[in-house]
Amino acid sequence: MPQIGLRAHDYGTGVSSVKLAEILRAFKPDSIQLALAKSLSGVPGPGGLNPGYARRVGKDLEAAGISVAVLGCYINPVHPDPGQREIQLRRFEEHLRYAGDFGCRVVGTETGSANADCSFHPDTEKPGTFDLLCRSLERLVAFAEKCGSIVAIEAVADKHTVSSIDRMRETLRRIASPALKVIYDPVNLIPQSGLSESQGSFFARAFDAFADDIVAIHAKDFRMEGGVKSGALPAGDGEMDYAALAELVALRKPGIDVILEDSGPDSGRRAMDFVRAALETPLVGGAS
């Protein structure tokens, strides 16, 4: 049975770990994605993370029956300013070093763009940007291997350095390490112009390309409006074919953490119920 989780900062921002646990307890998630600086108050600054702090946060969440599936540290690994890039890489390494003390091995990030804020930039598609990403990832993965942690990368179509199924597969081929894995967000990988194939076929191609490396799945929704992908909606509020995804999860990734994004206190229970029902009743005989 999949583990249905929440992105913590959709429910609490700038609060103590005790308060965050209290807020989340009402929704009964199996797990969370925790971005420290977005969710918690009093987070140690650069160089300040330590085992005691991490254990305390982990214990506060564990007391509410919540585990940390992914420690979010979303950086720009191809930041155009080398100094800022170095600061961000060191921060990610800090998260890798102490991830285990939070009760988690996975530290997640997107793959950035040639703009400092990770927005669209035409240079992001250039081979030099991909080479820079690989250099950053090689460094982080080498560090993760020493720590027993995992670097998990998430693709975003049309905008980020890893923007497609093929580019994700190439990244994994180029950096062949058990410490580099994938957070699979099917909505993020759908191009802004939509698909020329069924969603089921698109999801199946992604699973064929890198299912063995998926360590968590993000769940949200979208709509196509005027031929353009629109919205980051709570799961169940759009056109995402969860029945097609459910069959692949049941066959290839049973029990995986499926973490809801873009839900919140007003929509969280509805979205969790929708995703749980979809994943617990997968199609038989083929996705759409």
C-alpha cells in the first residue's frame, strides 16, 4: 500500500516542530516532505545543522506518527553566480550529512536553470548548462555516498536543466551511482503545450526509463486551458489520470511515498482521500 504524505510547508510555515506536528496530525499523513527553512522557525543557519537539532525535529514528528520521507533542500545547482552556487551546494551537503538524524535518507532538489531564481532561460537547454549540472551532481553524489544518503532530483518540463524523460535518463546514465535517485512528479514533466500521447503512455515511458530509480512520487493536478498547461492544483481537481498512474505504481513501486503538493488545510483531506482511493484500486489490464 502506498504511503500517502504531505508537503509540510503547505500546512505550516515558520512554526516550531511541535506545532508543525500538531497541525499535520489532524490530516494523518503517513509521511511528509520537509523543507526546513520553509516550514520551521529557528532553523540553524549555514554550518549550524547538527545531530541534536535533527533528532529533536524527527522525534517531535514521530510522536505524531509522521515520518520524513524527503528532506527538501531545493537549490539551483547551475546558479549563474559561482559564489552563490557554492553556498547552495554546501547547504545541500549539510542536509545530506544530517538527513539520517531526521530519520530520512533522501534529500531532494530540482535541477535549476540559468536564471538565479530557476525561472525559464534559453541557455538552460545548452550543453554547457547540462555539463555544469552534472559537475554539481557528481560532487553532491560523492558526498552522499560517504554519508549513506541519497540525492533525489526532480525534473520540470520546459524550464529546468532536467526537463524531459530522456534528459533524466541521460543524467542517471552519466552519473551512475546508487546515491542518485528520482523524485517523480508526473505533472511537472508534462510539457506546457500538453501531450501528443495519452497520459498513460507518457507515464509508462517515464517508468520504463527510470522506475528503478524513483524514491518518491509527487501528486498534484493540472488542466489544459487554451492549449497550455495551467495550474498547480490539488490532486483530484484537474485532468491528471491517476488511474493510469496507479497501475504503474502497483506494479513497479508498491509502498512508495506519494507526497501531495499544492494542497492545504482546505483541500488536504479531500486530496488525500482521492489519491488513496486511486492508488488502492489500480486498473486491471492496462492504463489508458
